[in-house]
Amino acid sequence: MPRGKFITLEGGEGVGKTTNLVFIENYLKLHGIPVVVTREPGGTVLAEKIRHLLLDKESEDISENAELLMVFAARAQHIKHVIEPALASGNWILCDRFTDATYAYQGGGRNMKNSTIAWLENLVQGSLKPDLTLLLDAPVEIGMERARSRGNLDRFESEKIHFFEQVRRAYLLQAELHPSRIKVIKTNQPLIDVENELINVIGNFLR
Ligand code: Z5A
């Protein structure tokens, strides 16, 4: 059984990750690919508990170091119990956010050093990297407006616009640094056009 492929979906606030995840899952299944859909932070019982603590607006003030370590603690569990076993048994992984989010939110948003993130990435992931990353991108105001329309903002969503501008910039920088892995898809266009772009990029990847 050949090892499965690891696809991640990334992007800032309300860019349409959840919406398009279902579309991508169905597209892969249509091509006979066994796919496990998961998310970060989360994906295991312990990692989901960490997610809850990270997103909870009522949490005590979480230090930047604590936030970074919690994200990687959740990731370590996720890799050990979900991602690695699935890939090893030939399943593909479709993951809503992964380490590019850490470079974007903790690196860009919180101004933490990329070298610190890279050190933890190496510790927790070893050589594991996504094979394909779909970076959904839209102007911050559009994403925030869409996220707000759902109401009930979490701890991250309650940040100021400047934070999300920095997150977006860091994501786009990641895409510049890793052009063969990260494909940018603009989502400030009708959903049907986003889906057509996704088909194009994933179709190329499958070929
Ligand atoms: N985090 C971190 O800090 N460090 C890390 O390493 C990791 C994560 C892994 C997880 O939240 C939080 O954890 C995240 C970063 C942090 N913080 N935030 N914020 P999440 O993964 O749940 O993230 P989210 O950004 O909050 O996801 P979201 O709010 O669910 O947004 P979305 O999935 O991208 O959007 P959506 O729900 O699919 O779409 C939003 C609305 O727009 C919805 O009503 C759609 O119907 C609509 N929509 C979508 N596409 C379109 C188009 N094309 N046109 C019109 N309307 C559209």
C-alpha cells in the first residue's frame, strides 16, 4: 500500500476553509481516494481539549510562549494518533490548518521568531510536511465580515484588524517561500469560481 498524501487547507479569518473543505473531500472521493478529514488545533481527544482552551475567550491571559507550545502539543498528539497512522495505511489526509498557520498566527500575528517556530516544527514533525497546501486568500475585511456574520467570535476572532493583516502577510510570505507546495486561491469571488480553481490545482496535483 503506497503512503497517502498530506493536503492542508490554510487561510485567515472567514476565507472559506470550512465551506471548501467539504467540496475538496467530495472531489477526492469522486476520484476513488480514501481521505481522512481532520483539523488543527484538534483531531484527537486531547488536542480538541487544547483547542477549546486556545479558542476560549474566558481563558486567563495566555502568554505567547504558552500559546505556541499548546499549538505544538496538540500537533504532536495529532501526528502520532491520526496523521501518521492514516498516511502509513495509504489514506490521504485533508487537514484544516497545520504549521503554516503557526507561522501566520504566532509568527505574523504575535511577532514570534520564525526560528523558534522552525525549531519546534523540527522537534514535533521531523521530516513530515504537507505535500500540497491550498492557501485560501481574501482581503481581511471581507473575511472578517463573513466570520462576523456567523456571530459569537472566539479568542482569535476577537483580535484587531492589524493582527489579521499581519497574519495574511505572513501566509502570503509562506507561499512565496514554498511556491511548489503552497498554491494561493483567491476567495473574494463567487464560490463556483473558487471551486473551479480548486479543481484545477488539485487536478494538476493528482496528475
Ligand atoms: N491557530 C493558530 O493560532 N495557530 C495554529 O498553528 C493553528 C491554528 C493550527 C482555529 O480556528 C484558530 O486557531 C484560528 C487560528 C488558530 N483562529 N482563528 N480565527 P479555525 O480553524 O476554526 O479558524 P477560522 O478562521 O475561525 O475558521 P472559520 O471561521 O470557520 O472560517 P472559514 O472556515 O475560513 O470560513 P467559512 O466558515 O467556510 O466561511 C465563512 C462564511 O463565508 C460562511 O458563511 C460561508 O458561507 C461564507 N463564504 C465562504 N466562501 C464564500 C464565497 N466565495 N463567497 C461568499 N461567501 C462565502
